Amino acid sequence: MKHISWGFIGCGEVTELKSGPAFNEVEGSHVEAVYSRSKEKVLSYAERHHIKKWYTDAQQLIDDPEVNAIYIATPPSSHATYAIMAMKAGKPVYIEKPLAASYEDCARINRVSQQTGVPCFVAYYRRYLPYFQKVKSILDSGTIGTVTNVQVRFSVPPRDLDYSGSRHLPWRLQPDIAGGGYFYDLAPHQLDLLQEFFGVITQAHGYCANRAHLYSAEDTISACFLFENGLPGSGSWCFVGHQSAKEDSIDVVGEQGSLSFSVYNYHPIQLITSDGIRNITVPNPSYVQLPIIKAVTEDLQGIGVCTCTSVSATPVNWVMDRILGKF
């Protein structure tokens, strides 16, 4: 079995619990090295997670002969740069979502992956979680009949950091770094799941506004979209709503019933048919990225296939850019 020795580019919050430890949980995989521009930050991460090598130069990590795969966990604006550097060095890449800060950058990544023959995967890990696989199995079983409509509803109050002013805003609220506001950070998982369930979205339109004026990025979005199979859908996202309006739900309407589930809260899946209401609880693993990291590793080892490639992830950016009016 080929052993996968990972090099991390970035060691922020997502690598602490969601992803980082999972790389060492997969058979034939371990974390060899980590990079950050901050010596203090990367040294702390390496010591706490027992990683023997650390770098403050990304190219040095990529060139490390003992590293044969790269995990990119930086803000989206640098995903394309690091991914292309790694692929041109012949090293497969696993990138945090969204794939990039724009659809154009996604196309660049795909082009280099095709030219070099080096695979590129994206961390849309919810596809692989038991909770969402249960949702897919219910939809595929035909329990609610032919699906006629789907609706995303998401609303949260502002976070404390949102009031900090332009100079201290988190990177997720800086469009030149994140690609947009919170929409570009949170909607990708929702849109990826919808396209996993119903196929590619071929038409999308959006109306965006900044209602609370806490930052320059959009804080309220309404959108409509059409899937390749003719299914219409819609979505609303509000990141400055009142606590009483807090919501995280996707509702699927079918000819014989309906299905409701959450994306971030993992509330019980609610299935309603003529037989009544059924609430289904599905637990997820402690490290939520473990199933997809296992799939990526086994793909690189030649003993499995991971379908969450950069090509399959690109339509999410296309939809978001259309909704935000980027083109």
C-alpha cells in the first residue's frame, strides 16, 4: 500500500478539529509537515499535533521529498496559487472549500490538473457524512415521489466580530480574500449538497443587499436556480437576522411527501408522507472530515475512488458567482 505523507499549507481553525487529526486516523496516511507564514503559529501547531517538520516557506514544504500530497487550508484567494504550485511539482492536492475565490480561479485549477495529470480534490466533506448519505438514500428511494421543488433557508444574527470595523474584520468578510461575505463561506456546502442530490445547476440569478451596513460585503441574499433535470429551486440567506429568525433548513417537496434537513446543525431529518411524520437522527463521526479524507487517501493509494474532485466542485463557484452578479 502506498503511504500518503501529507504537507499542510495553513494551520488555522479548520485544521484543529474538523480535518487535521483525521489525516493520522486513516490507514496509510500521516501528516509529515505544516506551513504557515507565522513562525510562532506554525511552531505551536506542529508541537501540539506532534508534526515533526514545519516551514514558513510554502515552496519548501511542497519541495520536501518526504511529502507526497498537499492539503491546502488557507483563505480561498490563495487556493489557486498553492494548488497550481503543488500540481506542477507533481503532488496531489486536497483543498478546503470553496475550491477558489472565483469561478475563473476554479477553471485555472482544473486546467493545470488536466495538463499535469495530477489529481485535485475538494473538502465538500458533507457528501460523505452519514447524515447526508441518509438524506440521499431517502431521495433516491422515491419515498417522497418525484421532487417538484427545493428551498434553502438560512438566517443567523451578526457575530461579535462583525461589529469590529473594516480594519479588524475576519477574512471571511473581505471579498478580495474570501470571494464574498459569509455567503461565499457557508452557501458552498448547501449548494454542493443540492447538486449532489439533484444534478448540476444550469441557471442561477440572485439579488444581494447590505442591509445592516456592518461591513462592505453582502449580508442578505435571495436567489432562484434551475437544475439540469428541470427542477426549480430557491434560497434565502441572511447573516444579520434577529435571533428569533435563526434558521438552517433545506426543504424538499415531492409529489408524495416532503423532506426537511439542516446543513450545519444536523437536526433530525424530518420525513413527511401519507403515513405520517418521521424524525430520523443520524450521528456523525467526531472528526467530520474523516470519511472524505479516507476516500481521498484511498484514491491516491489506488484502492478506491473519491468523487469530490475539483471538476465536480467547480459548479458551486459558478452558481455563487452568478448569484452575486460577478458575471
